[in-house]
Amino acid sequence: MNRAILWFRNDLRLSDHLPLQAVLAEVVDLVPVYVLDDRFLEADEWGFQRTGPYRMQFILECLTDLREHLRELGSDLLFYRGRPEEILPQVAEQYQCEGVYASRTYTRDELEVEERLATKMDLRLYHDSPMVHPDDVPFAIDRMPEVFTAFRKKVEKYSHVREAIPSPKAIPSPALEAAPLPTLTDLGYPASAADQRGVLPFKGGALAAWERVEHYFWNTEQLSVYKETRNGLIGADYSSKFSPWLAQGCISARAIFHEVEKYQQEVTKNQSTYWLQFELLWRDFFKYTAMRYGRRIFWPNGIKDQRRKWGYRPQVMQRWIDGETGDDFVDANMRELRQTGFMSNRGRQNVASYLVHKLNLDWRAGAAWFESLLIDYDVTSNYGNWISAAGVGNDPRDRIFNTKRQADMYDKKGAYRDLWLRQSVDSQ
């Protein structure tokens, strides 16, 4: 193959990028393309915009960073807005490309795009997103352990994490007609100022991702106490905050895993350093769950056979969205999400449990709101966590969080609730 498209999706980096490695080995030169799929800008069945302004701003920053890195290596990034299965064949014709290289996805909407594109072009897909490659797990996908603990034990005992691949030294490309990237307002989003109460001013891109790793591991050595601090609620360093960069593929889970191993050799090896790798494996578990169960992770009854009736009352849902339920711990977390696009893992578990078990509302509406708002939205992690919260996922237990008790445990002095319920932005 003389020339091919490298189709960037949720893999906005050049290091440890399996499709990039493959295309460089097999093709004379390549055309890097990103297509902003219009369908992900539309409203969903609940009336929520599928990609809200926080994540879209982050994606635009990721693309700016990616374009800069591509230009440094002699290439560029072509940006289009529309439907990939329609645009990519047009790009291929314009630049005389013979095929498309891209990362695999594992969920409904993305798979449908791949299927339609494959009828028009030679499409070559690679398992770039999981930390542990599907070829390296000790089970067939349709026989993967349903419970995380069993999954983890098998993978830890019998699998390995492949080495991360460095960025290439050069990327051969033809002359590309690259238009400027759009701004948030160009795409129809309102301009908004960052809320100073947010945990971190997240900035998209591989450079920012590695700066965050450098800060959390090497500059502050916060990794050494991760297990003790990970349930925090206020501030930048109670947890790694790697999730937004992982979700857009600015950095690979493999690279972080091996950076932890380096840290264990040079600084310390303890329960905290292991726990970050443990959390990365949770991320993989949800990806493998999507591989196995497909569309069922979006079904009302999830991946379980039992039938449950889910209610939906728009006014009650709106109070949950606005942080006006009357439960101050839930309300504080929901206001943080609405104002910043981020919420702690502890908060997510509590507000999801409250929606499902206290308000008796359809878990899919909660998952859709998270999809709209979260900077770090990852489809498999989001829906995997939500079906678990609703009792229709992998967890054999139907876990119900006592939000009052959780607030007493994790916000003993009420500082977090004060921050989001009683302090204004102007006071920061």
C-alpha cells in the first residue's frame, strides 16, 4: 500500500500508538485525519447534548496539541466535521489513499460507523485502547470472568502489559491542505469561564498528560500515598486525575502502567503504587465487558437477565441535575459536575446510587447526563459503572450507598459541601 489514512479517534497521541506503528511499517506515506462526528453533538433521547462544552473544549485542545506534534514530525492533521463513513472515502479519493488505519472501538455507535466504512474501504483496526491486549488475556472474550476480582486475578497471573512504543522520529505525508481547527464558539457552544473551585484546570493534549504524570509521580510523589488519598473530594492531588487524558487517548494506559513500574524501582513500591495499576485494570475490565456483551451494556436490564421497571420523572431528574435534591452531599457533587465537568469517583458512586435507589429513576438518564457533562467521559467506563450502580451489571451485589454516612466519612467537617453549596465563585 502506497498511501493510507491514519484515522484518529480516541487516541490523540503519537507515542505508543498501535495503528500509527502499523501504518509506518506498511505504507509509504500517510494522511492523518480527525472527523468530528456530528451525531455526537446532537441531543440524545433524554434531551441532553451528547458532548457538552467541557469535553468539547478539552478535545479541541487535544487536537491542537496533536497537530503541533504532527507538524514537528513533518506531517499535519486534517480536521473535518460530519460522518466518518462519508468523509473518509472522500479524503481517500482526494489524496489517493488505498486504506484506513485506526484504533478499534467496542461499543454500538462506533462499531456501526466501522461497519459502514468497511463496506467502502480497506479498514484495518488495532486494539490500541486496552492496557492488556486481547491476544494476551488467558480466556476467550465470551468466557471472560464476570466479576472483577476473578478477572483481575487471572489477568495478573497469566497476562502481561506490552511495552510502550516511543513516538516516531518522522511521519512521511504528502502536501496536506489543513484548515484551521474550530473554536468552541465556531461549533455553536457558548463561551464559558472556568470555575475556580474546580479540582484542576484540565488542558487537553499529550504534552499536558505527561506534565500531569511528571507532577503526580516525580515532582510531588503523590503516587506513594494514592491509596490513602484517592477518596478525597477537594484539590488537585487527592487522586491522579489521569482519566480525561486516558479517555481521549492523549496517553496510553500501557505507558502509565510502565511509568508506575519505573516509580516502584526508583522511589517506592507499596499498596498505593499497586493500586493505580489496579484501577487501570478496572478500566480494562469495562472494555472487555463491552467486547463480550455489546449493546447489552446500554439496555435497561444491563447484562443481567432479571427484569426491572425503571421510572422517569423529568422534574425529579432536573432537581438531581441541578443539585437541588435536599441531600447536601449529593447536591454538592452534582453542582461540581455542572460547574466544572468533573466529579470524584466517590461522588459518582453516591450520586448514581441516589438516583437509582432513592429517586427510583432510570439509570440510563443518569448515564446520559454524565456523558454530556464529564470531561473524562469514556463510554465503557461510564456505562460499566452505571449498570453496576443500578444492580444490572457485573457486581453480584446490589450496592446502595448511604449518602449521609458517606458524607460523615469523607467530608467530616463539611468543607466540600461548603465549597459547592455555600461559597460563590466570586469568593474564590
